Amino acid sequence: MIRSSNICPTCGGALEEGPCAYCRDPEAIASLEHSAAIKVTPRVIDGAMREGEPPLPGPPIPKPKPPLIFLVFFYSVVGVCVLLIGGWCLSLVGWMFLAVFVRLVGAH
């Protein structure tokens, strides 16, 4: 059995005397044998892609509310436009009735 004092802190390999065989040579650290000794399991994230399934939906994003001054300005402009168009339509209808009345009275 290997005690924890006999395990290399760099690669986790067995130590006999001094640095382990992988860590002695600086070029050996980047070798495939050395990377097999340090295996890291990936974390599982709840929203991660899984094979054959779409990602899980996140929390809903709240819509920002417009400032009150913007709403007051917007509805004021809309109200003025409605009143102007309504007044124009009423005056047009009034002129039409006046024209019909003048024709009717002038014909007799």
C-alpha cells in the first residue's frame, strides 16, 4: 500500500526516492502517460446539453417597465392626436350637413 507521503503532489504517481519518474524530466510532464494519471471528471451542470435532449429552460427574464414620465408623454400625444382627428372629422361632417342644407333650402 502506498502512503500519502509516497505520492507525487504534481501527478499523483508513486514516489520511490525523490521526484517521480514522470516529473524528473520537464518534457515528460506534457506526455500522454502523465495526463492519464491526472484524470478529472467533468462537473454536471443542470442546464448543460445532454445527448438527444434540448437544454433546460432558464428562469424567466422580467420585462423592464417604462418610466412613468414616458407613459404620461406617450398617452398625452396619443390623446391630442385623437382629439385633433376627431375634431377634424366632426367639422367635416358639419360642413357636409351645411352644404346639404343649403342645397335643400336653395332649391325651394
